[in-house]
Amino acid sequence: MKYSEKWGDSIESAVQLALQDLKLTRDQVTVTVLEQPSKGFFGIGSKLAKVRVEEIEKEEPKTVKAEKVEKNYKKEEKPAPAAVAEPEEKKEEAPRQQAEKKKRNNRRKKDKAPRQEFKIEGEVAQISARPEDLTVAEEHPAKEFLEKLMSEMGLEATVTVASNADSVYVDIDGKDTGTVIGKRGQTLDAVQYLTSLVVNKGEDEYIRVVVDAEGYRAKREITLEKLAYRLAEKAVKTGRSVRLEPMNPYERKVIHTTLQTVPSVTTKSEGNEPYRRVVIEPAKK
């Protein structure tokens, strides 16, 4: 049975994405709502709709009458032929042939070149790598803002800020970091956006701000890299495009960058923020 699970800003949009993926119409499927959408509070804690769309199984009609079956059965009913003993030569030959066939198959497997294009070399997050010239700042607008925000939210967490001329990196640690991260990092992204507004207020040149919690971004990047390779392999095997769930610009960049060196697929983004997603397509031959 074919099925597809999709995310969307509404139940209907998620269903449409699943129908496109399955190449079916609405009357050919059943729809199960896995998660209801929610707008959240000022964009923090918002949730997408998630649905599971399954193809309806078709029952084959029974057109053969009982009389016809019985008639055919009587026609085909014949006495079993007497067993003929196999010559001793053939009995010895069969195991030998099977052994030789097994050896040939093993040689073919060894000779087959390994598929390197989908292999991840180690677990190193490249995109989230930090500059080497960062210095820890005891006093900084980002630190002051986030410590106040943590206090107002009733969260226990420590804030560490390191910066250079054009970047600010913030690390949040403590027992409440799970709340700061939120579902798939959505709350962390919202906190980063607010911190960026505070840091860049009144500045002539844009300063990049990255807010992390318990090393979440590097771990998420490694997860996305593995996901990119797995779905790229799926696209090549099936010969069909694969659409990922909506992601923020940073996560889409991880997918695009990871698959740049895989010649058998191409990637593109489609849709509007905040529901823009990556599409992985088999490369045209």
C-alpha cells in the first residue's frame, strides 16, 4: 500500500503535497490528520499541519463461477506420475553446480564498485563552523538582552557571548535549554531573530548573530546531512523528485551544500516563507 506523510501550513496544503507525491487524486486516498496546525504566540511555538495520505486498496472482482471452477478442476485432475529415480551422476552434480553459482555471485559482489556518492565522511558540521578570531565578551547587548529574556521566561540558563568584527556567537546552557530550543529548533530560531534585531539596532554594517543551545545547531546539521544523502539515494532509485518538509534558510542551505558534490541529483527550493522547502530531483541524463 502506497502512502505519504507531509507537513504544510494547513491540512489541505499538506494533503495536496502528499497527492502530488503519490500522483493520485483525492477520491483514491484516505487522509489521517497526525498533527493539527497552530499559529503560536507571535510566531513562537507555531506548528505545521501533518497528514498521512494512503492509497485505497482496490478489490479485484470475483468473476469466475463455481461451476466453471469445478469443471476446470475435473479436467486438470490427473493421476500423479510415478516417481523416477534420478541418476547418481545428477545428484552429485546439483550441489557442485550450486556451489559454483554461489562463488560466481560472491565474485560479482566483490567486483561491484562501492557507491561513494552517498557516503558521509565522519560527523563534522561544516556550515556551523565558527571563526577562529572570536573573543569572549563579558558585556554585550546580546548577553544583556538574553539574560533578561531568560529571567522573564522563568528559565535557568547561562549565556556566553563571543564576537569578532562582523559576527556574534551566543551559547545558552542550563537545565531549561530544551524549552529554548523548542520543536525542531523553532523557538531557538525566534530567539536568534530577536537577538539579531537588538544587536543590529543603530549599526551601519550588518552583524551576523548565531544563537545556539547545548550544541544543537551542529547536531542538527549532522542530522540534516544524513537526511540529505538518504533522500538523494531515494530520488535516484525511484527516478522521482523528493520534497522535504518546510525548513528555515539555514537548514535549506545545509541540504543544498551537502548535495552539491553529488552529481546524480540536483536541488532547488520552492514555496514562500515560512513554508519554503527543498526539492531533490534526479539529475537529467
